[in-house]
Amino acid sequence: TIRHHNAADEYFTDERCYILELLNTPDAPDASIARARVESGVTTKRHKVIGTIERYVLLEGQGIAHIDGMDDQVVGVGDVVTIPAGFVQSITNTGDHDLVFLCICTPRFEWDNYESLE
């Protein structure tokens, strides 16, 4: 299949970032892909996703990844951040422009599995 996206479908979340769902449907339960965009100076909410591994593929910008059990890590274009299921996490945009990354979740992301810690 080919799924076309529309940039106008991007929405702002309570997590303090913009999301554009590229693939997240019940007919593809094994994985989801979203483009996340975090504005300059913003840190996403501390949260965890139960039963879901997240992988961030950095496309634009720079930031600091905060993952429980690890020292904070500077991340930039081309880096891949893997967050095990249930780990507390957030990311801070430390650059002057948007931090943009793909968020690849396995199995697919579902809001029912999201737990805000703020």
C-alpha cells in the first residue's frame, strides 16, 4: 500500500509537540510512524508508553534525550534514540529551530498506553 500524508493534518498534543501521523491504523498493528515536531526551547512532558517500544529518528535540529536509567544524551540529525516500553522519557529542543524526528512505535502507538507523569 501507499499512504499519502497531508501536512495540514499535523496537530498539537498535550505532550507539548506537534504530531503528523504517517501510519497508525488498526490494519497495521505491528508498528506506527509519526513525524514529531518540538519547538525551540520546549521539553516534552515526562511520560511513558506501556507495552510499546519507541524509536526516534532525528531528521532536523538538536536536543537532549532524557530516558530514565541513562545519562541525558545530546542528539542530532541522523541519531536514533530507542526507548524501551514503559521507560520514563522526554526530549528537549536545545536548538534555535524546530526539532523534527520520526517516532516509530512497535507495536503501534495507542493513546490508551500513554501515561503522562506531569
